[in-house]
Amino acid sequence: MSWLTAQQVLRARLLGNDLPECMPGLDEHYRQLLELLHRSIVFGQSTSVLLNGPRGSGKSLVLHRVLERLSAEPSLQTAYSVVHLNGVVQNDTRVSLQCIAKQLNQTIDDEQLLTGSFADCLTSLLKALKKGSSEQKSVIFVLDEFQEFTGFSDQRLLYNLFDVAQTVATPLTVVALSPHMSVLELLEKRVRSRFSQRTISFRHAMAFPLYLDICRALLYLPSTFEDEQFKEAWNKHINETVLSDEAVCDSLRYQHELSQSIWELRRLLSFPICCISETQPMVKASVFLQSLSQPYEDGKMTMLKGLTLADICLLVSLVRLSTHLHGRAINFEMVYHDYTKFAAGRVHLVGKTAASKAFEHLLALRLICWDSHFHRRGSKNTPKNFRPLSLCVSGKQIRDVIQNSTHFPSMELLRAANAITL
């Protein structure tokens, strides 16, 4: 029943929180974060760090692997506590304080919550964690969706956490995770001055060979697998049969162009793993192709085919800017300026008023959208033309629509589409 054990191990990895032994491209991030948290626990050093990178780039994966490593050390198991907060769920300072108390196994009465200051309540909770007469437990605060916390009133939660993290008396480490490159600019001056300015940046573009290595690492059985013969046969089959198949590689390359998210890759790989059985203990390449073909049926492709030439040109300009600026904020004025340079002499230029209407049309179709954290601050005073934008389709989809459509006959537009860097 080795196949069943292998299926359970890989399902726990792809659908749960289990992690592979190594993750290509993330080893340095893992080493930096592990060293930082280990120092905080062992030596009582307080600090803060920001894990910054696009969604699916491996921020949570690295953090979970580091916490799993720390919890496996017997000498550290009772030396620290972890508090998880999410800016989408705990969207209020009072709710956050109650959640902190619950995760630290402490109680906080309603009167103290209503009358006491946030700083006093937080300090009293941390003091209650003392293990002995003078030694105090280290606390690791994990702030997921960090950009959402910047919308809290006066940013009191962030101010007090970073302020405590600067003191020697309370060993506290704040680990913030955010997909937005400019998230530190949303912090108030007093909050930013208390942040350590330590940032671990995750990749914004992944080459296909690295993507393939990550796929291989997710599918390999660990060295601790009991049946050594089955493990060697499985890993050899994955490397030499499945991932060497030309059709599978082409499908993976297409998926890589659509999305470089590790989370999305884990979801796609779970289907062929669930299909192995006693009669078919090895993964078949045909099942891989079936799983990888599912994301191709995308309704946005149908919408892209019905766009006007101006709509498509604006999307091409947005892709070009996204590639060159590497995740920095982009607005309509920047897109239109690039459009006038890119489309001049290639297609018929439309005026700013017509381009603005095309822009509104793309927003209505959800092919582009406002940045998720934008409405938190300054949305009333900032003109629409200067609000940060996000692209909701891939450059590959736009390129395919231009190449396969008869509505865009310009060879110059086809050349521009082929030049899109993904």
C-alpha cells in the first residue's frame, strides 16, 4: 500500500500545510527569516520585518516552514507564542485586541477594553506571559494582509506593536506580510519611525526553469518515506517520464505565463495525485494534461475578444508598464501617456476623452480594477485618473486574443503583442 501512503503525503503537502524538504528559489528567504526569529526567541531580541512580494510568491509558505522548524526544537517549544492577525478579518483595533488575548490564553474584561488605552491593555497581556520571576516569553506577531491594518484609526495597533518591539523588556517580533510594494508609504510618520525597515523581498518574476523545479519539489516524495524502493521509482518516474514529457512541459509553460502563483500550482497538481490508485500507482502524463487544461476555460478570454481596438491598446500599455515598473503603482495618466507613444504610427490614436470612456469600460468588465488597499486612504480627494490600477488578465491572454483575432489587422500591433514580456 505504498501508493496510498505516497498519496496521503502528497495530498497533505498540496492541499494542507505540509511543506517539501526544500523549495527552490526560497532557501535564502527561509534562512534569513529563521535566523531572525531564532535570535528573537533565544536571545530575547525584539524586531520587526516585512515579507513583501506578489500573491503566490511563497511568503506564507516560507513563514509556515520557519514556524514548523522552530516548533520541532524541544528547547524552544515553550519559549515563545505566536499570534496570527489578518487585516481583512480583524478589521478593528478592539477586535484585534480581543483576538490577541484569546490566542495568548489570557482574559481581558470589558471595562478595561472600553476605558483603558490600547497600549495599557497590550502591555498587561504581554506581562502575563512571564514564565518565571523575571524571564518573559517571546511573542511573534504575524500580520497577514498588512496593508489593511494601515486603515485602522490612528494606526494604534501598528504603532504600539512596533513601539513594544523596540523595547528590551518585552521580547516581541512583528512579521508583516503584504503583496503591495508601496505598503510602507501608507504608514504614518510616527509608525514608520518605529518600524525596523527590515524587508525580505520575494520575486516578482519567475523563470520557467525555476517554476519547473518548484513543481518537481512539490511532487517528489521526501527522504523519510518508508518504502525506499517505491520512493526512488516514484521520483524517477516524475522526473524522467512526467516532467520530461513535451506536452506536459508545454502545458506547464502556458500555466506559468498565466500565473506564477505557487498556491495555484499546488492546486493544479493535487488533481493527478488524487487520481492514483492500486491499479495505477504512478501518475500518468495524460492525467496531468487533463488537470492543466482546466484553467484554460476562462470567461475573460471571451470578453477580451469583444473589445475595441482602443481597449486592447490600453491593456497592452498597462502590461508594458507593469513589466517595466515591477509592481509599482500605475494610473490612467501613465497608461495613456505610454499608449500615445506606443500606438503612434501603428494604429489610429483616440483622444483622451475616448480613452477615458474605454478605461471605464475595462473597469466595468473587471479586466482592470483599483488596487485593493486604495480605498483605505485618500480615495475621496484623489482624481480617478491618478488612482492606482491593477491588471486582472495576463499578458499571455491579451497576446493570444490579438494574434487570433481578425479585428486587429495591424502588423505593428501584432509585433507589439509578441514583444510583451511575461
